[in-house]
Amino acid sequence: MGFSVNNDPEVVQIRIDERVLDRSISANFRHYVADALEGMSGRVSIDCSEVDFIDSSGVGALLHVNNLLPEDRRPVILTGVSPSVLSVLELVRVHRLFEIVPKA
């Protein structure tokens, strides 16, 4: 699966190197992120610039990351969010739970 992490002391940066964040990879993503965040502090940023499609399982995986964090480290920052992914997040009304930086 295509995920990577850059452990910066202030912002843990996770990159999704997949075009699709759906049921087929969301469970692996959840486990990867849970392991990556263990013992880490600081905010969490997820680079979604490669993701063109997200389904409800993918949305659930992003919400899971947000819920793993204590309140003082929320919200998760989603960067490089495509218009199609943003539309899904808005459709299911979870966009306000994240700090979203659209794809430039």
C-alpha cells in the first residue's frame, strides 16, 4: 500500500500515494496511521494530493485518524484535497471536522 510518514516534531506528515481511498485500502491505512502516530506528538497533516476518489470507508478512515488524537492535536489537516474528494467530504458533512487545504 502507498503510504509514507515524515515525523516532524511539530507536524506529523502522512502521505497517501494512492489514487483511491476506498474499502480496499482503508483498513490498511487505519493500521498504518495508528502505528505511525504511536508515541508522536504535534499536529497531523495528511497529504491527499494523489487521491482522486474517496468512498465512505475512506472518509471513515480519515475520521478515525481525527478520533485517535487528543483534542489539543485536532483537527487533522488535509492538504492537496481535490474537488471530487472535497465534494464527498461536504456531502457527508464531515468537512468541518478537518482543516482542509484544497489542491492548488
